[in-house]
Amino acid sequence: MKNNKKIVFSVAYIFIGLFVLTLGYFSYYLIFRSKDVVNSTYNLRHDVLARRVKRGNIVSSDGVVLARTTTDQEDNEFREYPYDDMYAHVVGRVMRGRTGIEEVENITLLTSYSNSYDTIYNDLVGIKNPGNNVVSTLNHKLTKAAYDALGDDWGAVLVMEPQTGKVLAMVSKPGYNPNDIDENWERLSEDKDEESPLLNRASGGLYPPGSTFKVLTALAYMRENPNYLDYSYKCKGQTEYEGMTISCSNKKVHGNLNLKESFAKSCNTSFATIGSNIPVNNFRNLCESFFFNRALPARIINNPSSFELKAGDYSVKEAMQTAIGQGRTLLTPLHNAMIASAVANNGVMMKPYVIDRVESAGGKILKGYLPEEVANVMTSREADYLKSLMRAVVTEGTGKRLNNFNIKVAGKTGTAEQEGKNSHAWIIGFAPIHEPKIAISVIVENKGSGSEYAVPIAEKVFDAYFNK
């Protein structure tokens, strides 16, 4: 009898365990996998919906249509992108593989929440129902300003709200026109000139950060040295270590500097010396707390940034190079914008996102996205001091051109050197300094210094935002 009870209980426990495992997987699927499966190109549901629903519009936050479905006289449907290449990377495409918002919200755009009576009638007479519309966080005026400011140069501009994570502009060049991608697909996919026009440089392009990385180097130094306000260094224009020479821009001799002056004037020798004295593991841990070496917590497809320096596998020379944004460190313009935004937002990093809400064709809000905190990556006290450093860049350093606004801008320029090529030009920043409304990240490939080539672009974007 006892053995029978044991068998019954054993069987019961097995079934309970299987039930719990099934419930757990079902919950995991709903939370983490369902959207991927629903949006998969192998999901035949898309074809069924496409026969019944006219794909909805993608719209900017200020009401400009960025993607729509049109029909010709024979009722053939075409996906139209009114602004050609301006939004090609962030809005995406549906031809030759879905990308961008078109991919992420594919099932949403092919779902209709029209009036039930209209839906039934349309189904009966063979008329497609209008799909839902996706309203993005993108601001058309700001995007156009960034697009025009970048001109014919290669690179990226990303603008976001530090307090919410809303992406207001995301521009990548060179681009492509999704309206005629079929005709140009062979050229685009072969990419013989290595332009990578299909790559969204703003979220997927990996670059050495140059002196913009000194934001994190300064923070690392502050944490290792509570007396950082007493920092003192004498710049002689260049410094040497075991046969390696690190020079300031144009070998300029900055003389006696404190930490703020070193940062404002972007003194390479000062920051390289700082880098040689920061414990490598602590530096690595700080950078990984800022989401290096893992996917960014963003509702945007992105490439992970990398910080390669680690104990047991580095040299002092590499540590010095890393501290000034050279070495093997790589990051995306999106990531750099997140770092600038965290400083602006008193140390709180927000999750970037480009979709604000989903509306029915009739304008009823069906779903909305709210700002989401990612982490407190620094204390408010640390953020305040970094703000003062970035403000000094504008008032007395390499970003003086941004000191002509009525509002107070903070920033950090960067010049990422490349062997055998011109440098990449960087700037990150935000404004106004005390109540930041926008943060910006700009990179211009293969042009020269950040102060000469990236700052003017940021200036035009700030002007478009604050001089409405």
C-alpha cells in the first residue's frame, strides 16, 4: 500500500513539474519571444493579413507621414517613402527584407482596429481595411536640420531627450532610397566602394571615440581620487613612454592645468597620464556599468560597443591610449548619446526608443510607450561635476563655437585618429545645462578635428531646436 502511494505521489510530482515547466516556458515565450516569432518573415500570418489589410502609415511626432501605402490605377500596392533616403535607416523598408520600424512594428501595421461594422462590410465586398498607424518619436524639422547639416559627408547624427530616452532624430549617411531599392539592389548589396549604405551608422556603426571618451576617463579618475579637485598637471605638448609618443593637438603646450582645464582643452598628455594610473579592472568595471561589451538596453537594433582593456592582458601604453579614446575601444553614436544623456540627466540613463504610440486609422490610441530607466550609472554629484567639465569645453575649450547661443550648451569634442586616413570628427553634448532638453551625438567620418567638422553640425541642430 505504501509503495502504491509513493508511486502515485511520484507521478503527481512529475506532472506538477511538467506543468510548472510548461507554464514557465509559456511565460518566457509571451514576454521574450512572442514578438520575434510574430514578426518573423517565416510567419505566414503576414501574408494572410496583407491580403486583408492595407499597411498603415509611419508618422513623425509632428504629424509628417514618413511611410505610406499607395495604389496605382490597377489597384497594385506600393510602399512609398516621401523623404527618400532621409529616414531610410530608422524607418526602414519592406522591400528586399524588412528593416527599422517597418520590421519592428510589421504586425502592428498589418493589423486593423477599424470600426467593426466597416470591417465586416469591407471583408464582404473585398475592400482592404486600413492598418494601424505607428507614431514615432522622430521630429521632422530636427531630422531635416541634422540631415542637411551632415550634407555629403559620411557619418551620423543622433538627437534624444535625456529625461525620457525619446529619439528625436537619427540620420545616417551614406544612405539609399528605399523607393527604388529593387533597381539598385545589386549595387547596394555588393557595396564595391565600401560605402556600406545599408548600415545604420547611428546605431550600428562602431568607431573609436576619440576624446569624447574622456568623459568616462574623468569619471574613473574621480572615483579613484576623492581629492580630484586638487589635480595638477604640467603639459609640455607631448609625453613619451617606452618608445611611444602621445601628443596634444598640433603639439600645443597647455602648461599648468587642473582637471577641468585638462578636459576643456582636451589635453591628451594629461589624460594619458591619468589613464596610466587608473586600476585596469576598475576602469573596465566602470565602462561595463555603462553597457560596454553587451547589447545596449535600447528599443533600437544596435551593435554592442567594446572595451578591450583588462587586467593580465594589457600594457601601460595601451592604457594610456585607451584613456584618450584611441586603443581598441569602439562605440556607436547611439551609445555616445546615451552617455551624454546620463550626464545631463543627473546620472540616470534612460532607454532610447523611436516609437511613441500606435493609433487606429481613425486616430484612436491603441498602445503607448513610456520612458524607462535603465540604470543609475553615476551619482548626481558626479554628474554635476562632469556637467561643469563639459560646460568648460564650450566656454573656454574646443567647443567655443557653441557659446554663441542664448541657452548654455555643454559638450565634448573628439578627434579619433586613424592610421593612413583622416580622423573621425566627434562631438557629444546637451542643452540647456541646468534643465537639459536634448542631447546630441555627431560623428563625421574621415574629415579631421571634432571642433572643426562636428561642432558646426551640432550648432545647426541646436539652432533648429531652440530657435523654433
